Amino acid sequence: MNLKAQELRRLFAQPGIIQVAGAHNGLGARLVEGAGFEAIWASGLEISASYGVPDANILTMTEYLAATSSINEVTSLPVIADCDTGYGNSSNVIRLVKKYEAAGIAAICLEDKCFPKLNSFIAGNQELAPVAEFVGKILAAKNAQRSADFMVIARTEALIAGFGLDEAWRRAEAYANAGADALLIHSKANNPGEIEAFMAGWNQSRPVIVVPTSYPQVTIEELTAWGIKMVIYANAGIRAAVQAMTQVLQSLRQAGSLKAVEPALAPLSRIFELQQMTRFREDEKKYLRRSHDDFAVIIPAAGQTKSDDTLSQLLAERPVAMLDLNGKPLLQRNVECLRQQGLNNIVVVTGYKGDLINLEGITTVCNVEYQQSHILHSIMTAQHHFANQNLIIYSDILFEASIIQRLLAHPEDLVLVVDDSFANFTPANKNMDLVVAQAKPWAGKRRLLEHNHNQAVRIGQQTIRQEEADYEFIGIAKISESGSRALKSVYDDCAGRYRNRPFHEAPTFLQASFTDLLQEMIERGFPVTLMEVNSGWMEIQSFDDYRRACRLFSNGRPADHRNSGQHDNPLNPPVSQSSVIPWAEPRQCG
């Protein structure tokens, strides 16, 4: 069943004139449909012009069919195919009908010229085929169609060839009697007088179609009054495109800058709209299964990071996540790293200067209480976006892909990435998330094995002295499906019990850190597993950190030093005491 052919039949049966516009590809088809036309003319002139060849039967039927199919596949409108003379004799027409009907085309239009034809508006031989020969093509086409709804339109070029109205009426009547579903009367006169005269003498019921290319002054009202059923604006689209492209390209060449032509350009968002990119992404989410599609990455970036040095001036203008690192924001570099690992569901919690966090392809959630709350509240603001498994990643750190790869492979339910090298080069006044573990770190820089099932005993910023700590929590955690359920359950319970009361190291529950909730889970017996690293990451909390991060990307992205020690790694160089800037505030990236 050809639903588009049925729709075209319905249009012919209802009152009023049908307006049709030409196209030569899917993009043009979407523009025609968007403009409100009722059907699309797969124009032979437009298709041949898109190939850069004359409209003179240079292209094959296969090439025309491919172009017509690309039009038909992207539109809900009926498509009428301009099939010239049928690409040969009656045998060719039979094959043509089978192929076009099978492709879902609503109608074909055949013209009564000799093969090979020449475009109607080109001076030269416009020889017409004998009436009997063309009637045979119409009969062959009608007998070949499988659906009664499929339409065959007969186009006479009698007026184009200069044979006058009598010959036009004679041919039109013969084609109608042969079973043509509609007649297209073509004229190259510079006024519609021939068309008006033809309709005055036409006494058959077959609908008439016109193409007013050479007489653009004619109006819909006039055509309707004369009894015309369909008007085809056959090549307005490609002519408009050529005119606009020529002007823009010439201006661009002369100016040497896109700025000069920017007002004449459609925004990229319009191109993406015509490509139906939104639907594509939705289908991708629905049907395209990748290894880490069950993960969400939650990046709390609502807080205003505090710094006692020059960095504070930069952070007065933007959140730390949007600091520029040699041409790309910190957040964008991390998002690209995550996507390379197949992590595409990325949720960023915004607050301070949140309007500046506008990367494509991420989801943003606003923590409206960011000024009164702390990082735990930001993380849980996004809890409705949690997936089966979740990564929590602080917004003020840079990390290598190797850390994420190892973390994704870790089997435990709640895993924190921790570093035991903090004591070697960390400023004494920096407030760190310190961890006391069941098993102490291995001594020395080089290691063969790590503690695969080492667990946290205590975690916090204020209640653990640096000399008793075993690790620093770097701000990256993995939480499984069961771990996420447990975390939500503990959070909800504590939110009710500690609403306006101190909660571990926080003065109130609203001001709690993520580590406060982690300590609560440890005390309730939930295992918090540690994944040890001593390289491959850095945080940006001072201008010295920022300068060093920019230097890492001065020649592109840093290498992934997966097996090197801390002093070999560009993301973990030793910090000289002369360059240390003391931190007086806890981490505020959330």
C-alpha cells in the first residue's frame, strides 16, 4: 500500500489548487515541507544541476531514482518524479514504474519528447515523439503499476515546440484517453496567455498541471479561476540557493573573513534541525547500547572556589570548571576524556555563574541553594539523574583516562580513588579529604600490586591529622547500582535526622561535604573500597596550579603516563615549597 500515493489522490479529489515545489535532495525536501507545500516535485533540472551536468538525459534512471528516493525518505509529503521521456521506450517505462512505485514514489511524470530530450528552455531541437509512441508509453506505465493509487502524469511539450494550441489539445486528449491521471501543459511564453487559452478550450475532466517558470507573474487566484488543479514551482529552490551561495562566496573571498557574511548564513543549529539531529540523539539513546550506557557521571560545579592568590580574580568571572586551559575549558577537557571512555550521560550541577556552563551534549541541573549549601547537596540535587551506576567527579580536577578505565573495571559497590603521595609535596595549610585505611600503602614509588580490597576506616578534612592519614581522596568515586541505593537511603535518613544539626564535620546537614556522608556510611557498616593511585591527576586551587595545567596543554593534550611514578607524570609534578600558595578554605567546587 502506497500511503503517499493515496494522499496525492486525496489532494486531487478535494477542492482547491495544489501547490508543489521542486527539490533535488533530502535537505531541499525538508525545506519544501517546512514551507507548507503539499507535495514535492523531484525536479529533473535540479537533480541534473546538482550533478553539474546538462538537463539532457545525461544521468541514468538509477541516478535519478537514487536522488528521488533520498527526497522521499525524509518527507511525509507525496513526491512526484520528473522522469523526462521515460529513459527509453515502453520497455524502459515498464521498469521505471516498477522501480519508482517500489520506492514509495506517489507519481511519475512523462513528457512527449524524443529521447534524448533537451531542457524546454534551451534553444535547439525540441522534437516531439509521435502521439502513438507516447500513448504506448502511457499504456505501458498504467499496466505496469501495482497500486491503483499510483499516478501517471502525461506532459505535453506541444507549446514548447511551437506547434500551437490545436496540437496541444490533440495530444492532451489522446493522453487522457490512454489513461493518464493528469495532464501537464508546459509553456515557455513570458506571460500566461497560452495557458489561459488552453484551459478555455479544454473540455475534459482530467486535471491540468502547470509550471509557471517563464511567466512568474501569474497568481494562484488566476490559475484557480482558469481551472488549473496543480501548480509546480519546479526550480525556485535551486535558483535561490545558487544566487545566495554565489553572493556569499564572492563576499567571503573578497573580505577574507566569515564575519563579513555571517548575517547571511543560517546558524548551525538550523542545519542540525534540518538533519533531525535531536531525533537522532534520542534514537541513539534508545537503541544504541554501549558498554558504559548504564553509567551517569555527576559533576558538582555549583560552588565558588576560594583562592588566596591571583586565581581569585579569574574565579570572580567564572566557575573553576570553565577556566580556559589553552583554548578549552577545564570541564570540556574532562568531558572529552569521559566520552572517549564511552561515558556520554554527563550531568553537571551548576550554581555560581551557572549560565557560563553551556557545553553541548551535557545535562545541567541547578543547585539554587549553592550559596548556603556544600558539595553533598549539589551531588544529591542531581539524584533524579542517577543511573544504574554512577561516577562522582569533582569539577576542579584534571585526570588521565587510565584512572577512569581502572575505576570502571573495579567490581566493588562504592570505590574512592585515593592517592598516597600527598604528604610528599602538598602544602601544609591545604584542607584535604584525608583517609585512614585498613591496610597501609606500600612503601616506595614503584609498585607491582596494590591493595585490591583495601577499605576506608575514616574519612574527613578536619578530624584526621595529616600524619595519621594514609591517603587523600582525589574527588573521583564510583558507585554501583546497590551502592547508589544505599547512598540515597542513608542520605534521606540523615536529611531528616540532621536537618538543622551538625553532621560529622559540617555545622549543618545542608553544609555537609560528600566525605561526611561517606563517613556515615562507613559507620553504618557499608564497605567503602579504595583504589590507589599516585599519579595521573591534579587539582586547580591556586594560580600556580592553573599555570601548570595550561602548560600541560601548550602542545596538545598531555600523554597518558599510566605506569610512571609521580615525578615522571605531567599531572603530578613535585611542588617546590617556594611556589606553594597556602589554602585557607576547603574545596568549594560543588
